[in-house]
Amino acid sequence: MMGGSFWISHGATEALFRGKSFMAVLSLALLLPTVRISAQMKGGPLDCDETCVCASNIVSCSKMNLTNVPTPLPNYTAVLDLSFNNITRLRAGWNPESLNKLHSLILSHNNLTFLSSEAFVFVTKLRYLDLSFNGLRQLDEFIFEPLEHLEVLLLYSNCISQVNRAAFSGLDNLQRLYLSQNKISRFPLELVKDRTRLKALRLLDVSSNKIKTLPLNELKALPAWIKNGLYFHNNPLPCTCDVHDLVASWHLKELSSTMDFKDSHTCLLPGLQKEKMAILDLDKVYLNCSEVTVMGKEAYLEQLLVLDCDSRERDMLKNWVLPGNIPLSPAMKTAVKRHDGSLRLGPLKAEDSGVYTCYATSDSFNETLYVTVTVFNSTKSGGLENLKTAYTTLIACLISLVMVLIYLYLTPCRCACCPGQGLEKSDSFHSSTVSISQAHEEMGQGRGEGRGFAYRHVAFIQPKDPLEQNGRLNPIEEDEECQGDNRERRRSDAESVSSVCSDTPMVV
């Protein structure tokens, strides 16, 4: 009992000695929330002494646990840093006045989950916008359209899974777009493809997302200066030789997107384990893909050929050197430099084969490219012309054969001996018809009497009597007075017809 009383007395004595310091701490603890609440009030005044640092045209309110943007901001503000706060929604009119001098807005490391479609109508002069490390889930159409001067947009480390195809419409000056470490499952081809791509875009980072397929053919067709800034590593791509060919060809051209992240270009092997493998090792270990090499140009005589100086940087000065270290001259007619820096060759000759060198230079970067040209010692159309000639000859032969068959089997028979044919009305053939009938009668008699060979040698004798069996005049002799020299020709014609239509050979 006494011990307990002593303990209480001792505790009361200790509390008495610490009473003043406790009250001071308690007063400070109650004061701080008041200061924070005043700073967090919507539309709360900007305090350059307590909550923000205002240095010249820079306003930094970082790490102040703000839930709203402090207002009003000075009109001279060029850089606004609101990073590492708790701003969850960026509404329309978060600043009531236009900030025409604001070019950099930093909102990283907040809890942003909502962006109003009119969130940027008062800051149209922005060139740098940092929205990284937030909770954004989708990008709606035309959300960034007012930012026509924007050059850099950081959206990495969010939860973005849906990107509207028109989300970046109007950003004609956008040069760098960072979309890595999100949940995007579709490669945004429209951002880099001709006609629809962003005109000034030179860096697109979609690495570390959920992309399972790539538009390989479209990516291969892109110019090197776009591919040099296209990052798609660390995505769950399936291991195929097509993917290997793409990455290997980019690596041979020493593009930054594959050189800087060589080990991060991986793919998933088929199976339940989904084991990762380096894409550049597929030709050695797993799929035994063909080795990728730098290919040159092949052409034929008399063709036109265009050599591209596909440099890794845009808008570079390009100069060509011909095989044999011959500088390109404006006087040359078969080798002409075009306005885009490419080289037009042709009509090609056999001596145009060789290595062509392109020197691409700029103020900060130099690059040398080599193109090997092989000109075959023949025209490309030569083989086709020979083939066409062969087909033409074959068709002509077939047509000739068909005509012969038509002539032999389908030509109407003009002889009286043919089945179904009666006596010809022509007088010139009448005597021949009579001779043919007599020959058939003799053949029939021989066949019935002797019962031997059915054919006998018979000579057709022209009757001398001007009157035939039917009492008519012999047409040949009748025409002697009028025809003159035609007499012999008609006689020979009649005899020739008789020989053709007779079943027996003639014996004279």
C-alpha cells in the first residue's frame, strides 16, 4: 500500500515537472493541422512563404500534401511543380486565369485518377507536361488537343489500359511520348504510321506494357530515324523468328532502341512456365532462326534504282560517293541526288555495281551508311520476252494444227461419191459422175461373179460421141467454139475430180 502510494506520488511528481513541455507539444500538434487544412482548401491562397517556394518565374509546391492547386498563380509563372502531393482530380478551371507564360507543369507522384476534358484550356502554351506515377486508367479522345505547343508528355507508371486513337490529336509539335510501365495491350501504330502519325514525334516509349503482338511489316517499313526512338522492350511477346528478324535487323543498324536495351528485349517461350528468353539468342538456342545480315540492292540492266540514305537522325545533310571513291557530280546523268537525300541510278549498266557510300551529317551527329549494289548482266524483261515468244510459237502451232484438222474433216465434200450427195448441177462434172457410176457397176459385177478382190484396175475413157446417154451434148465439145483454150483446162479438171472421187486407182 505504501509502495503504491509512493509510486503514485512519484508519477505525479514526474508529470508535474514535464507539464510545461507537454502543453507546448500539444499546442504545436493542434496548430499544424490548421495550417495544412488552410493550404488544402479548394481555391486556397498561394502562400510563397509556408506552402510553396516562389523563385523568379518558378513556383514549387512539392511535397506539401496538397489536394488542390493553390490559387491564384502569378501570371509570370513559367514552371509549376506540384509533384508528390495528393491531388486526385484535375478539374476544368483549376486556375481561373490563363497562364500564357507557363511552359512546364509537373504533376508526378500524385494520386491523379481523373483529367477533365477542359483541364488544359488555360495553359495552351505548355511544352512540358509530367503526369507520371499517378493512377490514370484511360486517355479519352482530344483530351490533350489544346496543347498544340506541347513537346514532351510523360505518362509512364500509371494504370493506363485504354488509349483512344484520337487521344493525342492536335499535338503537332509533340516530340517525345512516354507510355512505359502501364497496362497497354495494343501497339499504338497510328502514332508512327504515315498519314496519321504525329508529324514531329521522334521518341515513343511503350516498353513494359502488356503488348503481345507487334505490327511487324509496318514497323519494318518505318524510316530509321523513327525506329531509332521506338522502344518496345520488356513486353510479353511470343518467341518467333519474325520478332527475331525485326530486333536483329535494328541491332545491326545500331538503333538506340535495341542497342541501349539489348538485354531487355525478351520474349516468352511457349509452355506453362512462360520462361523469358533474349530475342537476339533465338537463332542460336531455341528456334534456330536464320542469321540476319545487312542486305544490299539487286537490279538488272536498264532499270532505275533508288538508294535510301536511311539515317538514324532526321533532317541531316546527306552526300553520296560512288564506287571507286568517285564524288557525286551534278553533271552526272545516271546518278542524281533527290530532294530527300536519296540517290537515283539508271538506266543501269553492268559497271554500276559496287558499294555506294552516304555521309549523313548534322551539328551534333555524323553517320556513314553503305549500300552494296549488284547489277545482273541481263535485262529483267529478257526472260519474260523469251517466254512470251515461246508461248506465241506454241499457240501458233496449235492453231495451225486445228486448221488442218478442220480442213481435213469438216470441209464440205463437193463430190458425188460422198454419202447423201446427188448429181451436181454443174455440167463440168456430169461426165465424171457418169464415169464413176460405171466404175461402181463394174466393181459390183466383179464382186458378185468372181467373189475375189472387190477392186479392179479401171481406166476412165472420155467418150468421143458428142451425145451422152441422156441425149445431151457433150459440154466439153460444145464449149470448144466459145472457150477456145479453156477446153484443155476443163478436161483436166474433170479428170482430176474423177480421180479423187474414185474408189479405185487409175490405170492408163
